[in-house]
Amino acid sequence: MLEIRNVNVVYDPNTIFRKEALTNVSLQISSGESIAIIGKIGSGKSTLIQLFNGLVKPDEGEVLLDGVDINTKNVSRKEIIRKVGIVFQYPEEQFFAETVFEEVAFGPRNLDFSQKEIKECVYDALRVMGFDPPSIIHRTPFSLSGGEKRRVAIASVIAMRPEILILDEPTAGMDYAGKTSVISHIREGRTGGLTTAFVTHDMEEAFYLANRIIALDSGFIVFDGSPEEFFSNRNLISQIGLEAPFVLRFREKLLDCLGEIPFSKNLETLVDLIGAMIGH
Ligand SMILES: Nc1ncnc2c1ncn2[C@@H]1O[C@H](COP(=O)(O)OP(=O)(O)OP(=O)(O)O)[C@@H](O)[C@H]1O
Ligand SMILES: [Mg+2]
């Protein structure tokens, strides 16, 4: 389990650029969760996820992984990197290897896994991301489509068998098909028991993929709870400059003219329910 306790992060202290990026942030991530971290640009999302594996250090407070403060001297970096895998924004820009196999094997190799384990991890991770390993491992990563590249990049972190998978805007800059395939495979990984936390600007993704929302505003956590609860709080959503998912906005508009209507996250089901209600 990962726990953040009363953390403050200040960039460039003692300069005119001083920036309080996170203030008094506390949260816990338990096994099996799928968490969407949302908030406007500059609200502290990337800073928060970099705390999770020690890339950003708190100025105050603690980051505990399985009860151990990761910022104390005697904690092994390798152990943290193994347990907390982070997929950064546009990860495919960091590709360097000549084959997909070598690209995905880089992490496990660095963690001193045996040859046999490396192969198993690479194959398993590629399968989680929807590939047939034998038909892709010999290809050069640069020849893949945008969506495939992103999935290989995610596989290269999954291959380290992290306990928690953190993704910073995993679908940024992708077209609809690419987004859909990345999302569906992240969802499959989660169904397989992988704990995930992802940053997103896409409220549809947050609504359909997460079972918990953490919303940041100017470095403060302003909400931590279920997607249903978050997206039914119209005042909070507009206060922090976000927009509810389409299906909820659609339902709300209809409520004005129809009064009570049933609830469903699924647009087709909602339309059927409303149809039945008005006699169609
Ligand atoms: N290395 C850094 N040095 C100085 N200031 C930084 C640094 N990284 C982030 N900041 C500042 O801290 C604040 C939070 O940044 P952060 O990148 O965490 O936001 P974000 O929510 O991820 O934004 P975005 O949606 O644009 O990715 C911003 O004001 C940013 O300018
Ligand atoms: Mg960011």
C-alpha cells in the first residue's frame, strides 16, 4: 500500500519563482484500485504522481510504501522502481531499442531479473497490452502505429511487474481508435488485478475507467471519492474548471423538462430507459 501523509512540495523556494505545488496532501492507495487524478493544468497532478516513486521529494510530510518512508537513505531505489511503475507523458518519445523485445526487456534487465524471468515478463506485459508477442517482438518500435507505440511503452513498465501502475495522461495526443485501444487494455490489466492510478484531462476516461477520483485544485486535494459522487457535484466541478461526462450532462438537460428520470452510466441504456418512460 502507498500512503502520502501531510505532504507539501515547494518548487524553487527562496526565489521569486517559489511555487507551492502541493499543500497538505494526504491519501492512501490500496491494492486493486483504479484512481483517476484530475484537475486543471498546473494543479499539481504530475508532481503528485512523481512523489509516488521518489522522483519528487516532499518538503514536508512522508511518502510510505508498504509502511516504509521511501525518502529515507536506507531504502533501495530499485525496490521502489520495481514496486511503483510510472508511465510518463508521451513515453514512446523515449524509445531507444532496436526491437520491441529489447525495449520492453530494459526494465526487467535493469532490475537483475534472470533471462527466463525477463522473457516471461516481456511476453506477459505484451499480452496484457493486447499483443501477440511472437509476432511483434522482432519489430522495431519505431515502425509501430501511434497506438501500438503507446501500448508497447506501457508494456515496458508493466514488464517490471509493479504493484502499482501510474500513468501520466496515457491517451494524450491520440486519435479515437488509439485512445480506445489503450484504455481497453489498461482496463484489462486492471481486471487482472493491477492497481492503477492515472492522470487525465478526459472526464469520460475518469468516469468510465476509475473507481475513485482524486481532484486537485491549486495543489490542494479538493475531492477524493467515487466518480458518481464527484460528477454529481455540479458546483465543485465548475469551481475547479472541469466538465461532467456527456451522459450526465445529457441526463441533466432532460431532467429539466422530464422531471425524474432513471440513472445509467451507459448512454444506450439511458436512452432506452427514457424511451420506456415516455412510452416509445
Ligand atoms: N520542476 C519544476 N520546477 C519549478 N516549478 C515546477 C516544476 N514542475 C512543476 N512546477 C510547477 O508546479 C505547478 C504544478 O505542476 P504540475 O506539473 O504538477 O501540474 P499538472 O497538474 O501536472 O499540470 P498539467 O495538466 O499541465 O500537466 C505548476 O505551477 C508548475 O509550473
Ligand atoms: Mg502534468
